[in-house]
Amino acid sequence: MLLSNETNKVYFSNCLESYCGKFFKRMKAVLEQYGIEVGVLHDTEDYWCRDYMPLQVAEDRFVKYRYFPNYLDKPNLRRYRTEVEKPWSHLGIDDKCLVNLSDITLDGGNMVKTSYHVIVTDKIFTENKNIKRSVLIKRLEDAFQSEVLIVPWYDPDEDPCGHTDGMVRYIKDRELLTDNYSKFNAPFAERLYNILEQKGYNVNELELPYISDYSWAYINFLQTSKVIVVPKLNLLSDASAHECLSSLFNIPVVQVKAPILIKKFGGAFNCMSWNIKG
């Protein structure tokens, strides 16, 4: 499994560059400072490009899927759905690298990779009701060449996306980082941590001085081989989040201001990027 901590190139949607130009330049400057190449995806309809771009599982293997999430299945929102063939066609990557799962609905934000698993929430069953669960898991594991680990969807009402990349992230070996669920939803924390620990993982919670509605955004950082970029929200918790992440990872952790973007649109840095090893 090719992990985020091996990637050396980050793409952003042309929508982000167009509508949030100053922010895009800040992100680009930080990444290039650490030797990470930055590219732009063209012909996109939304800047949350993580969700529709193929999942890289090896240097020459990308898994393509059907991107038609139920949270965009509304007349006024369907225009934000990107047909991945359009941005993909500009990248110059051989189509032979693609594993096509065009009949399976997935989101890139709902696939967190570790050395041992691809972690997804059970929302995949909601969006693929036409496929028997055991068949769905088997097909995903064949495509990913890794075991699929199912965790519970936090709250369909509060979190319509059902993504794992704001819940849990991989550190190294058997180490994971999660949002500080035990502080604001102890029953869910127990359920989630039991599943992860049964698979041999050690769970580290994000350490913050208080409960924050935006703690998930710190988990939704952008990770590359040379630097981790985490949101700065102009909150008292920013310093604690930076300290916690810096203690867990052995590469620099850099904060970039993005409070308005995150609070208005509900996504953060992993959501708005697509990083690969090229």
C-alpha cells in the first residue's frame, strides 16, 4: 500500500486556485519550501478534489470508482460533481494504471490508508445497497490489495459525508491519531477504539484544551513525505493541535491559516488536495 507519507506531489483543483487564490499561493509556497511539487487539476467542478480523484495504491496502480455521493444527489448540488475522466486526462498518466470500479460508489475522503488496511466508514454499504456486503468488501480488497477495515459512521445527520479522513489518520507502524471523541462522545469513542484496537492499533487522541466544533479539521491535515500541513483556525486550540501533531510525526508540521474557508464550506486540507508519488 502506497501511503501519504511517501508522496512527493500535491495537486489542487483549478477551482481552488481560481476562487481562493491567496490561500492557494500560501499552500503552494509552504509545500515547495519543503521540496514538494505542486500541480493543478483542470476541468474540475469543485475544489474538494480528494473525493473524486482515484486512490493511488502503488506507483503504477490507481483505483477509480463511481463518484456520485448521496450528499450531492440533489438538483442544486449535482453541478458540483466532477467527472474524474476530465481532470485525469490532463495528467499524462497511462490509463493502464487504472483499476476501474465504476459500478461502486466511493469517496476519496472515506479511504484512509495504513500499512495494513484501508479504513472506511460503513457508509459504503448505504451507497452500494445493490451489492452484497461480502462481495463489495472482496472487490475493494482485490482492488486496493489491502484489507478493508470498516468503522462506524459518526452521525449521518451531523456528518452527511461519512468520511474517515476527519476521524482517524495513520501515523506509523500500528499507531493512529483520532479526533478527541472520548471528550465529547464517549460511547462512540469506545465503539470506534475497540474496532481499531482489535486490529492491533494503538489509538492516540488529538490533545486539545477544550472541546471544539472544528477539532476534526486538525485531523484533516495534508500529509506528504516531507511536511504535514495543518489548518490554523485562529482558535486557542491551534497551538495545542500543532504541539500534538509535532509530537507524533517525525517531519515538520506547518500551520496555514484557513479559518473562513473551513468554517464556511466544512472541509479542510486533506479534502482539498490529492497527493501522489510520481
